[in-house]
Amino acid sequence: MSAPMAAPGAAPYVRTMGTFQVIRGRSPFDTAEWPSKKARELFKLLIARRGRPTARELLMDTLWPDDEPTRCANRLSVALSTIRTVLDPYRRYPADHFVSTDKYVVSLSNVTVDVEVFLAAAREAVLRYENGEPDALTALALAEAGYAGDFLAEDRYYEWAVSLRELARASYLDLVRTLATAAARSGDYERAQAYQLRALERDPFDEQAHLGLIDALACTGKHDRARRQYHDYRRQMDRIGIEPVPFPPHRVAARPLSTVGR
């Protein structure tokens, strides 16, 4: 799914799932165009903070752990200025409209981020599902479709990105599992298989997805594939030290979708 183009004058739209990209108006601003790698990293770090004010010391220690404080402070100021220029190249807004600072903290605001849009859609879909609303499954499917990939996948080794990445992934997996369970309960086993496979693409150790896929394959008469899937399930469980259930697995109906994205 491609990111929407922001209308002229609208808040910058930032893609963080799968691919990192800033879209201003109708102009994509790709990673290679950033004049400073550290400014780009700082921007990502502020996004990962989800609007929470972040201490200057924490930012400097994260980005320049070996530099002396005065030099770090200067570098931070330059990086913040670069972010402001990227987000507002024509200076249509006050300097603190997107990046606000004081003596102690820095915070990001007035920026639309795809992962936050996804999490909000997931929360709304969950509420509809839990309330038994007739359009709940449609809302769940639309929310699931909004997950374009892991949050800042290219920054997988940065600790500051882990929390939001795991939150978004867990939200996605809950959506997919619930959609798979709902499809199976309605007798649409082909769709159930598709959703379980999506879950396994994101987490090959997801026991619930393995067992659900085995059941869905068996229910459509694909017994050889079900057995092959069971052998794959056993291998994955052995890798993480979990005792696999016997074949054929006796599945228990999946729990309702819990609240996600908090």
C-alpha cells in the first residue's frame, strides 16, 4: 500500500512502516535527500518517542555517545534546524510548530505518522469488534491492510525503535489472528489460511497461527499440506523449546481480540 500524498499545507506525512519517507504536500522526500544522517536519525528517534518530550541529554547520549557535551549541544542544534527545514522548507510556520525545544527537552508535533494512523485504526476496530458492531470485521480488515511493514525496519538494531516496533507488530498479529478465526468460524477456510500465513510471515514461531493453518488446510481437504505444515510447526517449536501438540491438533477457539495499541 502506498502512502497518501498530503494536501498542500497539510501536516507532513511520514512513512515509517516498511520504508522511511517524508511527504510534504505532494513532494516525497526520500532518505537519500537528507543532508544529514544524524538529523534523520534524530527525527526517527523523536517519532519513536510518540510525542513525548525527550531530554536533550538523552538525545545527545544516544546520537553522540563519545563526544564532549559542548560539541554535542552544537550538533543537536544543527540537527534540529535540519529537521525543521525538511518539514517546513518555506518557513510557513513558527520554528516550534513541528519541533519544539526548551533548555531541557525536545518534542515533535503536528506530523502525521503512518504507524500512529495504523494503531488508531486498530484500536477503533477492536472496539467495534468487542462491541459486536456489524461492520467490525470490515474495520479489522481495513486496519490490517494499513500495516505496510515493521516500524523502521532499516533501524532494527536501534534499541529506541524496539518498543514501538513490537507494539505495532503485536497489534497487527492480533488483527490477523482474529480475522483468521472469524473466517474459519464462518466456513471460509481459504481466507483463514491466507490470514494465518500472514501471521507466520511476521512471526514464524506463532503457535496459534501454525495450528490454525493446519486446521484450515485439513478442513479444505488439503491433508498432505496440513501434515507438511505440522512438521514445520514441530521444527519451529523445537527451536524455541516448546512441546508441540500431537497431530492432528485439537484447536480451542481463539480468544476475542484484546485491546491493542495502548
